[in-house]
Amino acid sequence: MMRLVTVLAALSGAIAVAAGAFAAHGASGQAAEWLKTGGQYQLIHAVAALVAVRMGERISPWLFVAGGALFAGTLYAMAFGGPRWFGAITPIGGVALIAGWLCMALTAWRRAA
């Protein structure tokens, strides 16, 4: 199962770089901003997922990958012409990302005790 989340995190990183490149070279206006924001969040959380896997985490990596996909994916969809109501879904991904960090902190706290 951790192999799968590692593969997904690596693919997430690749998608994030592609989104950032497109934001810098192929998009403009609001679309470029959505791609840039989505790419930044997705890339950071792809790395966080890989770190969490190395820490032996079980829940955080999934929250980081799923949250990153949901957060960034809705922004990417809007950047490429998807309906604006996708923006209402974006915060759900953000909540998953926050939950991933909190889960990681709790695990670190328990291990140190």
C-alpha cells in the first residue's frame, strides 16, 4: 500500500511541475494564478507525502496525496475552463492537507514521548 502512495506522490510532483511550467509559459491572467497556486501546493504536499512514508506514517501520506489532488485538481480544472463552482470543492482538499499535517504532528509527538 505504501508503494502505491509513493508512486502517486511522485506522479503528483510531476503534475505539479507541469502545471507550474504551463502557468509560466502558456497561461495568463486568472488561469495562470490558479495553475501556479495549485502547482505550489501540490508539489509541497507530494514531498510531504514522501517524507511521511519514510517516517512510517500510514494516514498522512494519503491525506497529502488526496488533498493535493483535490485542492490542485479543482484549480487546474477551472484554469482549463471548468465550471467556477469547482472552487467550492477546493477547500475540501485544503482541509485534507491540514489534517495530514496534524496527523503527522500527532505521530511525531507520540513517538517522542
